[in-house]
Amino acid sequence: MGTLQQSHGIASDLTDRTEEPDSLEFDDIQHFLMARPPARAARYEFLTLGNPASGRKWLSGLIEKVGTASAVGSSLLDARWVTVGFTWHGLQTLGVDDASLATFPEEFRQGMAARAGILGATGANHPDHWVGGLASPNLHAIVVLFARDVAERERCRGEHERYVGQCGGVEVLSSLDLEAIPPFDYAHEHFGYRDRLSQPAIEGTGVKPTPGSGPPIKPGEFFLGYPDEEGPATRLPQPEILSRNGSYVAYLKMEEHVGAFRDFLRAHGETPEQQELIAAKLMGRWRSGAPLVLAPDKDDPKLGADSQRNNDFNYEKMDPHGYGCPLGAHIRRMNPRDTAVNMNRRKMIRRGGTYGPPLPEGVPDDGIERGIAAFVGCASLLRQFEFAMNVWANDPKFHELGNERDPIFGTQDGTFDMTIPKRPIRKKINGLPAFTRIRGGAYFFLPGIKALRHLATFTNGTDNGQGVLK
């Protein structure tokens, strides 16, 4: 899900954009969902703010380092980028009044932990087992520190640690260090699958969608205050200065059981080639990124690396029965393409990276936690993220499968299956084990830059903070 990778110059998302009459307010939108900075390392810090005064002081000193979409798309790029978001309790602690807080949607007010049943976060994935204080109402804010390399990240960490010490009442509940894993020439996660292959293009950015990605999506599906796929923006949190150019993000820390995954492949494939095919059937793509719809029998690494071809397929006409890509494969569930309705209202922006060291091939599980820490950005947590988790990832009857969940991303407890269509007899794997486990999650609101300044100063009209991360 949008892993960190080696970067070459300016972030690719916006560098080739052209100006459009109705383009977004790039200078007021945090860069995080619009474009990726050239980062190979990051640190997520989860904070409690203590009281309004300490929270506003902390925020005031960070605002000038929050990267904007316009800066990421320019030739002027700092080695460090900051993203800031708040939970509903965090906005409350900053001093946002009750009337304004009540205008935020219910799912955001409740928070992710309270929505665990809707998300399918049960059993080992339940918030009772989450770490880092992410299920606590004392979680108020997240700051994401991006850096070109680990050394720069450590300098950022030290500077932010010293700065937090100056803001009496602000404390770091927990943190997570992230690094790209080798090889660094393409994005991938610990299971070895190529990542960042399917992202929506946003109308107004000038970024052209890759073949097969569909038309550009209205910006209001991701950023508040703009038209969405159904028309003008409505029912925005108030006041407008607080909501405009903001986005909601769902954060998930997901452990990947790499040793168990490799053991499963060996148990169901007698040869390395058969094991790779099983891995491809679970995902819907070969680990190179080549989609099974276009390469059903043999991997095609050149196809997987070609952004003009690796997303150019459909299901209804090219693979209606799932003989190439199974109906229950991860990418077919989480992006049903032309086999689902209202897809333009379900699109989301994915960001994140890998944490923990890679497990070398041929080495048994070492007991060290590793996985992905991902963000899903959208304008409606309910319509976009929660729908995807409830229906696409965890509904056993999705695609009329009967007793299946997403084999990679869904909540598995050994009672669900995986069907691999094949002529003349299909293959069914009974009792799929869990390859992932949710270790924590939260809902954040990423305000626009003007909103950040409003939150930092709206009670007394003064900037009472000092600079940080200079």
C-alpha cells in the first residue's frame, strides 16, 4: 500500500502536471495525499496534546515545515517533510468548540477502535490487542516525519523530541520508524509484491491516468470543499476555514507474517514455479506486478514494471469467470473495476511504507515484527474506507463466493476458504491462515495549511510557537 521507495529527483505525482482552469489550491493542501516526497525513510509519532495551550504551541512550531502539494511539485524540495493530522479528540483538546465538533461525521467522531465491528477487526485484530495507545481517546495527533535517508530521519527525530520537551503537556504515546526495503529500484512490501500500481488520478491536478485506471476522479472525493462525483460539496464540517482542503485518513499498522506466508506457499506448491503461481492467485498479480488477467500462466516482469500496461485490463470481458485472476484474489476484491457499480465514489488514495527488517529468503520466521503502516485518504471514511473493509475485504459472500475473505488483507481465522477457478476442476483451499494482523489503527483529519494556522491561533489570534526542524 504505497510503500516508501528509492526516489530519483522530484516526486513523480505532480512534476508533469499542467495548469487547469479549475485546479486545486495546491498551496493550501498538505502534500501527503497529493504527491509523495522523495523519501526512503519516515517516522510516525502519535501524540497526546495535554491541553489547548500546549497543543497549540506544539502545532505553531510545526506549520512552516508542513509540506504543501505546490512545493512538492516544484523544483524546490527540502530533505525533510512533515505531515500533521488530528483525531476528533485532538481537535477537541485544541479547543475546537462543541458546535463545530458536532459537524464532523459520526464515524470520525467515534474513531476507528469504536468501529472495529464494521471494519471486521475481530479476534486477533480487535482493538483490545492494539499497541502504541492507538485505541486510546488520549491519542490526539500524528506527525509524520519524512526524510531522504535514515540519518536525516534521526536528525528530525532528535529535533522533534527536543521541541516536544518545550511544549509542556505534549507527549509522544508511541512511534514507528519506517524504511524502504531492498531492492530500492521499485516499491514493494515484505511478501515481495510490487506496490503502488493502481492509484486514482484526481481531476484538477493535470496528472493523466495510466491506461486502465479510469477517468480522473472529482477532487471532492478526496479533499473537502470541492465538487465530488455527485455534485457540489455539501455537509462540510464548520467553519469552512477548518474543513476546506482537508482530508480524512484511516491509518492501519498491519503486521505481515512472512514466515507463515512462505510456509503456506511451500505446502501448496511442489515446485518454486507452482509456489509463485499460488502467490499470484492470492494477490491477483505476480510478485513482479504483472496482472494475471494479462499474464495468466507465466510471470512477465517487463509487463509488471510497465506503468502503461500493468493496469490496462478489465474483468467483465477479459476474465469473467476468474480463470486468470480468481474472483476472491486481493486486487479483484479491493478494486473490482468494471464488475462493481459506483466505483468512482469508492476510490481512495493509498500512502504508507514498510517497517521492520526484511526476512531473508530461506530463513525461518525470526519472531521480529515486520509489516506495512498504511494510510487511506478520502473525503468519506464511511463511504470509501469502511465500505471497502466491510464489503470488499471481509464479506464472505462478496462476488457470491460463499465463504471467503480477502486472502491477504481480510480478517482470517482458519475458517474461510480460497477458490481458484480452473478447468475442468477448480481448486479450493480450505481453512486459509492469517497472513496479516492489524496491530493498530486510527482515524485522522489532515487540515489544510490555513486550517492549521487557524487551529494554532484561533483562541487568542497570536502565534505563540517557535520554529522546529529548521
